[in-house]
Amino acid sequence: MDIFTVFPTISTSFIVLSAVLVAIGWWLIIKGKREAHKKTMIAAAIAALLFFIVYVSRTLFVGNTSWGGPDELQTIYQVFLIFHIVLATVAAVFGLTTLTLGFKAKYSKHRKWGRVTSIIWFITAITGVMVYVLLYVLYPGGHTKPVWEVILGA
């Protein structure tokens, strides 16, 4: 495993961990275990934050992976990738909103937002794993320059 695959593997692992923790947290609150739910959801948020840190660091310093599959699938992949990115962005905003409502003890709103947020997060995690499999398992692609090199013209 080289620098181009180790960071995506780590970041994808954090997203999977986050989704698993959200599922566990959901189960805990159904069982009435509020404090365990809170701790588990905070752990899920930390895993998501670690994903974001690894992802942004890789993008800035290593670069992103370009599509390596057949040309006839590239447009389908790009549409799928855009869907995933939009969904992930919505999930992040909803996640922060849901956490804030929970911390402010606005449990009625937290409960409503949480149901929607969890579903969006699960779909985001699944599509994220699919992007990983497409780029690093099925169709390993080329690599772009790190953002800082593009900005500095290095």
C-alpha cells in the first residue's frame, strides 16, 4: 500500500466506523439508554471528523485519484461521485444540526432531525465505500497534484 492508497483506506474506514456507531447509537436510544446513545453519537461524530481531516489533508498534500476505469463509464462515475459529494455535504450539515439540537436538549427536534440525518449518513457511507471500491479496487486510477502544488505553481 502506497501513499496514494493508504489515506483513502484510512478515511473510508473512519466513515464506515462512523456509520456503524450511528446505527449502534440509534439502537441504544430505542432501548432508552440515553447516556450511552450520547457517548456513541459523539464517537460517531469524532470518527466523521477524523475522516474529514484525513480527506482534506490528502487532498491538499497528496492529491486526489482520477478515474481509471473505462471511458464509457466515466460519465456515470462522475454523476455518482457528484451525488455522493452533495449527499455527504448535506449529511454533514444535518449532522451538526442534529448534534447541536441534542446538546441543547431540544429532544423533540433532535429526534426528528436524527431520523433523517441517520438515513442520509448511512447512504453517504455506502456511496463512499462504493467510490473507494471503484477508485482503488476495481479501476485504480492516476493521481493528480496536491492542491498546494497547483496553487503555488510547483
